[in-house]
Amino acid sequence: MTIRVCLAGATGWAGSALARAIANSDDLTLTAAVARRAAGQQLGAALGVERLNCPVYATVAEALAQPCDVFFDYTKPDAAKAHVLTALRHGCHVVIGTSGLSDDDYTDIAAAANAAQRGVLAVGNFALTAVLLQKFAEIAARYCEQWEIIDYARDSKPDAPSGTARELTARLGQIRATTLSVPIEQTQGLPATRGARLNGMQVHSVRLPGYTIALEVIFGLPDQRLTIRHDAGASAEPYVAGALLAIRQVGRLIGLHRGLDSVIEIG
């Protein structure tokens, strides 16, 4: 059975790589794409891939007039929530690859997914090494009471922290909140330099040229330290295999699920 996909953000850095991979898949087909600058064209013409003969629309509402099974969002955080809710109303399962959605956004999305009896799979990072970082960090958090997260990205990335970092704080926050030897309010100098408190832990976001995406978790114990780090290069290819897996598996889910390990077994 062929899975019909609508891809929002199809001409972007990650979206275009995913579109090309879908074109090479025997069990997936793109029925519609969303990209404002390429609206009115065939996606193949916009990307230079002849076999991508699906139409490109300016809005998600227009694209979803074409029947699809899975809606995939690779857009921006200020638009993604509305896109997801629209897709659920159209009866689609949803994969969220857009970063920057808040916990409140996910609360609303979870309610809508349950009401529609559809699956929503939100993945902060589709790269296997990022998934492994999350799993290893969960193990470490059971044995360490103190850690901090450093989130790195390119200077033009507008959201902070990244979706990868938000997803990690949500996971680790279910295990425990970190202890602070000096409470933030007792910081001498500028308390803001200690980072933001998110889901019970300190998070620092660095935005500089030279980075694509990187995430570092530093765990501290007396006279010892553990650092777990994921670094991504400039290519979008590390995210393609995970995104394809998410599309193939999301139809088996009901409600909101966060993290690619929701549909793969690690450990």
C-alpha cells in the first residue's frame, strides 16, 4: 500500500532532501507540497527533479484539498501548530519536524490528536546520533543530580532553544529536576547568564556561524564529569532515513508521541 504524503516546507534545506527521498521510495508518494515561493509550479521544476510531479501550493489548506495519509511539517514554529491542527481536521496523521513549538503547543496538539484519533509524531531531530544522545542522557540522569544542556545552532536560527533541546528537557524532566548548589535567585552578578530554567534544568543556547545543529549535555558528580554530545554537519542527509521511518510508522499511532524512539527500539 502506498502512503500518500503532503509535505510543508518542501523546498527548504531539510524538506527538499526529504522530497527527493520520497521520490525514490516505492511505498511513498507526494500528493502535494507547500512552499510559498514555488506555489503554482510542479515540485520537480522547483527542485530540478523531474519525477516529482506533485503540485506546490501556497497554503496548507489548499494542499490538503488533495487526499493524503500523512502530513509532514518542516516549516516554522509560528505556523506549524496551525498547520498540524488543520491536518488533523482533515483526517491526516502528522509528523512534526519543525522545531520551536512550546509545551503549551504540544498540549493543544495532543488534545486535537486524541479527538481525531490520529497519530502525531513530533521529532526534534531525526538523526540517529541525536536519538542515541537522548537515550544515553536518560540513563545518566538516573545516576546524576546535576546537569546542564548547551544547544548550538547557526546564527540565523530564530528559535531558542531548539526542538532537539526542548525534546531532551521534556524527557529528562520526567526523570528528575536538577539540583542547584547555588539557587539562581542567589546568583551574584547577572542571573540570566546561568541560562533558562526549562522543565527543571538549565539550558543555554548558542547561535553562531559555523554550526548547523549540535547538542551537549554535561553531567557533574564530585570530581568527575560526563559529557554527551551530538554534532551535525552541513548536509540534511542524516535526517532523511529517520524522517522516512516516521512517515511509515506514524499511521500506527494514536495521540501525540515525542521522539523517533517512539517508533524504533533502542536498547
